[in-house]
Amino acid sequence: MDKETKKIQLKQMRELVEQRSWVKTPWKYTKMGAGLSLIQQQALLMVSEHLQTYIKNFYELKLDKAKDTPKSLFTEHVLKNGIPPFKIWLQDLGVRPENYKEARRAIDEINLQVEHPEFDKDGHETGRTLLTNVFSQFGFDTTGDYYRFEDDEGKMKAVARQNPYIDVKINPDVAMWAFDMQQGYVNHLKLIALYSSKRPTPRIYLLLMRALKKDDETTTLRIPLGELKEYLGIVPYMDPKKKEMVTPYPMFSNFKQKVLDAVRDDLLRMSKEDPPTTDIVFDYELLYPGSRKKGDPEAILFHVTRTILGDAYNVVVNHKPSELMKKPVQQEMFTDEYQQLFERCIDELCSDGRSKDACERFRQIRLESFSKESRTLLMQIPDAYFHQWIESEAVMSFFFAYVSKHFGKGLTFKYRILKSELSRS
């Protein structure tokens, strides 16, 4: 991408950044769960938005200076009293209601485990290691309601309805290992797996984002081929049907085409979307030992470049240009605080005599981000019909009033319908 293409005005940069949200994720946590589908990866990455306060406190309390191993993201007080549970809404994962059943099935298959030392009853290490679930709960509870239908034989059946969100509880017994901050964190787009179309894209993206420093426009990263494959979960495994070990992508040419080229092209596609859905793109070189140029290379040399969105984030949030240091831009990213405020707003709205049908609709609205500077709320809604409903005079009049009561006056509402965006001031 040439420099002229990337030159945009500060106002445009602010608008670009306001349409996206970034989160910080402990690097140790990103390395788990290799080989998962895109929706499974996004579900796990959505945990990160609920860790932002802990990450902020980790550095404010100077826990990064502690000599403990691992460097626990959570204080002893938090681990002792339990980490508050939270919810991840299926709509936040870009899932339409008609696809909830399939999405639930994929998420129920997640079994994230972390390796940690075993301790005896006196608290001493035994020298052995264990694998324990990162989450004591990561699934769907029932609502208490039932969906009744008539089967092919004319008999009435009843199926328990499940909540449209994942109930998440982090296991405090292994939280210090799962969210070890020994290697710091990676700052990344919150919905990177949702924007991606190739399974390896989010993991390679995270790997490259970690290497890109705050003020860098470009960087290079050398990764041995074996390490890259291990990080991606592309390792030999036992095929239960064939009952033999299978090596994924036995030919490097296949790995190059299906992984390296596919992810490079996926990020390039995302960089050209309006607005962009990636802040970096890359190209790469194959490094061979000596004069050999065929077979497996020794390493991959990635050349990483910020996109227009990446440059905008670096300017608006990191205040890179010197002139911005005189007048810092107060950019607000997604936080639990705003999400909880929005949910309280909906609860209050629904408790004020609204019909059950209307309340169910309102609870489908998800707050993606709030910009304090521009007073803009970006909300996710299911479809265009929903947009027509909420924009109707009868609904918008009191919805706008309730939201303004909690977020203040002078608001602008923006909506995301999957990849389409609509706005209203």
C-alpha cells in the first residue's frame, strides 16, 4: 500500500477508529485453542473484553514488576473471592437467530485446557503437570421456557429453550496459568475472527500484531516453520478412523497455498473493505539454508504493514504525530462499563410496562462501542426489518429518550447489520 493512499485527514481517521473496537488479550491465552473454527476462536477472544479492567489494574498496581512465575493477571484477592461471571451474546459473534442451534453446537465443543503444576495437600509441587479446564462454565443455560411442536407421528414434543448467550465462569484454580502475563499482551481488533474468512487468519494476525510495536508502520518477523505450525495447531495427530498418525499439509506447497497465501489474501481483502476490518496486512519470504530453494524452508520472514485503519489507530489512540500531543484525542473503546450501562437502560425500559414481544426485541440490541468524544453509540441489530421497527416513530421516541437518560444528550445512533452499517443522528 503506497503512502499516498494512506494519507487521510485526522477527522477521517477518527471516524475510522470509532467504527471498530480493540481489546488487549494476554499472549499466553491467545496461544491456546489452536485449530478451532472461526466462531469458536471469536467466542474465546470475546472473553478478552471482560479482562480489560484487570489488565489495566495489572500495570497500575505494578504487578508486572513482581518476580512471581507465573505473573498472574488477577490479584490474590480476586482469585480468592472468585472472578465475577459474565455473558457473551451470540449476536455479538455475528450469529443470526436462525443459526443459534448450529452455533451452540460448535461452542459446546470447546474444551480449552491449560497445563499447570500439580500440588500436594500441603501446597508443594509434586513435579507432575496437569491439564485443567480454563473455564468452570462456558456454555448455555436454559431459560425455563419450552418450545412445543408436533412431531411426524403427531405427538407433542417439548424442547427447553436456551439463552441466546454463553454463560462464562473463569476457573480461579488455574486462572493464573491461563492468563499468565509473563509475556505481556497483544492489542488487537475485538472482532478479528468475525471479520476473517479463513480459519488460520486470526491466529496469524495475532502473531503479527504482537510483533508490531506502537510507533512502527512496518516490521519484519522471522518465525521457524516448525514453531509456526505448532502455534497454528498444524501438528501430526491420530486419525480415529484410519488408526494411524496423519500429518496435515505433508507437502509444503500445500501449506503455502492453503495457509500462508490464503491468510495473506484474506487480510488484503479485509483491508479493502469499507470500512476496513484489519489494521495490518503482510507479505512474506521463504528462508532456506544454504543454496537450497525447494522443500520445507527453514523459516518464514513476514513483512508486516499497517493499513489505513492501523495508521488511523496509531494516530488517534497512540497520538503518534507531535501536533496531536498538544491536543490529545479522547477516544473511547468498548468497555464493560458502557455495556453494563446499556443493559441497565434496556432493563429499565422493559420494566416500564412494555410488552413481552417488545422487550425480547430490545434485548436483541447489542452495544458494540461508544465514543465519548463524538457521542456515538454503535449498536448491533439482527436485520433490516429490525432497523425499520426501531426507527419507527412509535419505538424510537421512547428508546432514544431512555438511552439519552443514561448516556447523555446529543447522541448519534449507528447500527451494524452484519457487514452493513446505517446511521441516525
